[in-house]
Amino acid sequence: MVRTQIYLTEHQRDELASIAKSAGKKQSELIREAIDRLIDQAGSIHRELVLRESAGIWKDRKDLPDFKSIRAEWDRN
């Protein structure tokens, strides 16, 4: 792990201490869990955005094979 210093408001520090005490965890552990959730959420949003932007990009291409017939042939085998 890498040691990192952060600044919290007094309210954030007090609430974090209270949550840590009730959960039986260290404040640093709660902060790492929150950061992991933020990273997961940001990754999901990014993936969804990329998929939405790429949807239909091949729909008007004429140089591609007929995938329906290729798929039908595979399904027969």
C-alpha cells in the first residue's frame, strides 16, 4: 500500500470516526472501501458510455459479409 494524506472537513472526520466505530473498522479501511466503490462505479459508467457510442457503427457498411447467413450456417452444424 501507498501512504496518502487527505484533508477532511471536521464534519467528515467526525462522521467517519462514528461510522468506523459502529462498523468496528478503521477509518482508513472505510476510505479504501469508498474509493474502490467509486472506481468500480466510474469504470462501469465509462464502459456503458463506450458501448453506447459504438452501438450501430457498422450498420451502414456494405463491405462486410452477411452475418445472418453465416450464423444460420453455424446453427445448422
